[in-house]
Amino acid sequence: MSNLLDYRLLSFDVYGTLIDWESGVWNAFQPALAKNGNPPITKDQYLHVYHELEKQQQSQTPDMPYSRLLTTIHPLLTERLGLNSPTSEESHIFGESVGHWPAFPDTVEALKRLSKHYKLVVLSNVDRESFAKTNAGSLQGFPFDLVITAQDVGSYKPNLENFRYMLRSVKEAFGVEPEQVLQTAQSQFHDHHPAKRMGLKSVWIERPGATMGNLSEAVYDWRFSTLGDMADAVEKQ
């Protein structure tokens, strides 16, 4: 196994890896549950339906900005979960929630530590505006070296074009070759399996309790529970 410091650039998934996507999207659904008398729907039940509907919508409308995609699936979510239909304003608020989702507690400090050793690049499935809100908010304005969103590419991960776009971009911007890139992410579905198909090495940030994007087969080159643990390992090396 090569050394973590053999690489020059980390390509990050954001929502699920740096941002607590599952808590964020669950909290954003609380008004719909409250409006329906708080039925006994568990977070896991909800996330399973959410992930399925999100994946379908991303396949059907690969060029739709993520906040609008969330707005679109909100009434489908309530229908699938047996709830009353939301108003268009309620769905809009749900879609706009992305920029308010919380960062994991270790994220910002770990990014600062990792930035001493690597170029840090965002490869996210959200739109530019939503990411800008997240970056200004819970990511505390952290200065990434490059930001690539699904809106820039015109497709959503796990589409390999997102990874090709990233590799072209980092080669052009920094002279970084594919063998110098580490895909750093939580989701096996969105990141690790397509990264492996692209011949990229990857670091699995296996956030405790995370369920979205899990697959029966896990592929990765390194695994840590948090980004802070990864930063510790880099510093030890």
C-alpha cells in the first residue's frame, strides 16, 4: 500500500463527508411530519425513500440544479410516506435547506490540517448556489482550491463524466495527474465505486451510522471514521 503523502490532491464529496447530509435532510423534513401530527416514521425509513427518489430524479433530470431537485421530490416523499401533500412554498423551503445543513464537528479543522499537504477540491452533487451557501455557513468560508458541482458538469455522480471533468480540471489548474488524486468520500455508490472504475485511489470516510450511498460491497484504499482521523494519519506519516 502506498503512503497517503504520495498524493497531491484530495477530491472531496461534500454532503455526507464534510456536511452531515443525513441529519440535514431529516431535519428539513420535520415541518412535513409536524404538519401531519408526527407519525411514527423513523429516520432510516425516511432516508431509504429519500435516497431512492433522489437517485431516480437525478437520472431523469441530470441537468437540474440540486436545490430544485429537492423541491421536486419533496411532494413525492410525502406521498410515498402517506402524508398530506405540501404546498409549493413548503417544497421550496425544503429545497433551499441545503445551504443550512450542518458540518460534522471535525470537518473545518481537518480541512485546515489537510490543506498543508494537499490541494483540496470539491466534487459535489449540488448546485453552485447551494454550495456557496454551505461554504459561507457551516464550512466557515474555507478556501478550497477548486469547486466543481454537478451543475458545472451537467450530470450527477456516480456518472463517470463527473470524475473525468474533475481530472481534466485539476490537470489544467494544477498539473496534477490521476495517480496523484485521492477521492475522499463517504458514499460507496456516488464516489468509491465510480472512482475505482476510473482507476483512482480512494479514502473512505465511513461516518458512524451513515446509511445513504452504502452498497453491499465496499471498495476503498484507506478507511477512517472521520476526516479528523484521516488528518491524524497524514500528520503521523
